[in-house]
Amino acid sequence: MSVLPEWMYPPREEGWFADDLDGIAEAPRHTELIDGALVFVTSPQRAWHSRVVTALTGTLDALAPNGLSVEREMTIRLDRRNRPEPDLLATTAEFDPDRTWFAPSDVVLVAEVVSPESAHRDRTVKMRKYAEAGIGHYWLVEEEDGRPVVHAYELDGPTGTYVSGGIFRGALTRPVPFPITLDLDALPTGRRPD
């Protein structure tokens, strides 16, 4: 049985806090904090996932109006004990080269490209936490026959939960959080289909 490195032990009984995450130099890239516990992505990233995240980030950033930018793989400090890292987010925050996280009030859209290892967290835990933090729009991007399918959710103010804004195959057109029209089938390869 191997011994865990010292840095993996939480500094207090309540676990880790959001501010602790920046001080763990030994933590693997893409380390998240969920309910005071460190979550590591340990499985290799699939090419499909990487291509979809890259294409979606670039395409949405090009569509975003002035004052809005699209970032990939940056954490959101939801509260003291939660700092998840979505695949991409759209934010109103000013650019800061030293930034390591965003506040929920600066985030208008979060998208998770679902992987086998992240499916439960993306579909349940993160969805609930992003809604509780008041983030207006959440997309789950699933793979169906090698193509992306976007499940778009919008925050319902009275209930504080997400409601479906539609399931999109082939193409996506949404008026919120900004006007978006996407050719979904072109995302995995970055090329238009023949």
C-alpha cells in the first residue's frame, strides 16, 4: 500500500477551502474543489472531448458581444468549499492575466462536455451547484454517434433551478445568454460536413 503525499491531506477537519486551491502547487492540472474535497481528473482526455471544447470555446467567443468573453478550464468560486472547473464559461469579468477563478456573478454561461468519468458530477452535482450560485445558463454537451448534442438549461428565478431550454442536434440557435447559432456537427472536427 502506497502512502499519500503530504499535500493530499486536507489542512483542517472541514476539508479544503476555495482559497487553498491556489496554494497546492503539486496538485494535478484540472483539480476541482467539490464540497471541500479535491477532485482530480485522472483518466486521459479523449480527442473528441478536446476538439469539442476547443471548437466550442472559439466559436462562442467569436459570437460573444463586446463585454463578454469565453474562457476554458477556469474555476468558478461558488462558495468557500466549492470551486469547480467547467470545460468553458462565458463571463463579463475584465481580463486579468493573474486570475485563477471567476465569481458566479460574472458568469452568464457554463458548459460541460460530458466524459465517462465526469458524467455523474456534470449531470447532477455541478448542475445543482451552478443553479444554486445563480448562474443563468448551463449546457451539457453529450456525445451521440460521434456528434455533440447540447442540452441547454436556463435558470428559473422563482425556483432557483434549471429548466430545459431544449435539446439540440445538428444545429443550435438560442437567443440567450446572447444570440447564438452553431453548426454542432462541425464542432468535433472544426470542418464543415461535406
